[in-house]
Amino acid sequence: MKVRINTIKREVIMKIKERIKTIIDDYSFATDEARERNKIKSYFKGPSEADESPWTYVKDPILLKVKGHLATFNSLIDKIRR
């Protein structure tokens, strides 16, 4: 019985590790994509036009939820500042 529980725990830990790796890879890709697009835009349109955010290019569902919460937090902070 203990062996089965330990095996299940290991499987869950491995799934969590894989999920974290996927999230990190997705955000890294999004950061690289935003950086490259900013380089291109700043070259052709000027530095003031290069305002791409990595959050524009994330695809992972967890990161999309974080993106939604960030917008909410930013709007609440703006209301407090006013």
C-alpha cells in the first residue's frame, strides 16, 4: 500500500514539474517574441512605437489567467492613485 502511495506521489510531482517547465518555456518564448518584435518596430517606426509586451504572446492557460488578473490589479491600482 505504501509503495503505491509513494508511486502516485512521484507521478504527481513529475506532472507538476513538467507543468512548471511548460509554463516557463511558454513565457520565455513570449519574452523572446516580444523582444524581437520591439527591435523590428523600433528600427522602422522609432523607439516610441516599440511597446510590445510578453503577455501579448503567452498561450498557456495559467499564464492567460495571470494576465487577466494583472489587468484587474492594474485597474484597481489606478483607481486608488486617483
